[in-house]
Amino acid sequence: MADKQISLPAKLINGGIAGLIGVTCVFPIDLAKTRLQNQQNGQRVYTSMSDCLIKTVRSEGYFGMYRGAAVNLTLVTPEKAIKLAANDFFRHQLSKDGQKLTL
């Protein structure tokens, strides 16, 4: 299969979608981590990460796990889009005669 160059806007869109998917998958785990870290020693509400996620879903609903994710989505989407497009651009520029980069 011939190596076909993908346009820069397509690379930016693909990177943005990757950022959205990444935040969507990781945000509930990050929420549980933050809630576990914010517990006071005398007030242990959660015993584990899974306990925290279960209690969050029961008390706030499924979308409660994504409360506050809009800021992350707004910041991470362009960051990932630029990072992944730049990575592809520099890999292409630094490769010799279209070959893969060596370690």
C-alpha cells in the first residue's frame, strides 16, 4: 500500500477526536483519584477507587462521573490535535527518503 499524505486539517481533526476519546475514558478514574485524595483522615467516605465510582453513580447518576469534564475537553482537544499533527509532521520531515525513523 502506498504511503498517502493526509492533509493537515485531517490530522488536526483526528488528533482532536483522539483527545476527546482519551478524556472521556480517563475522566472518571481521575475524578475518583481526586476524591480519594481529598478525603480527610477522620472522614473516610470511600474505601477504594471502585467504591468511589459506585457511590458517585448511585448518588449523582452516570453523568455525575463527568461533572467538570467540559474544561478538560476544551483544553485537551486542541492540545492533542496540535501535538499529534506536529508529531506526524516532524516524523515526516526527519525521515530520510520516506523510510521509518530509527531509534
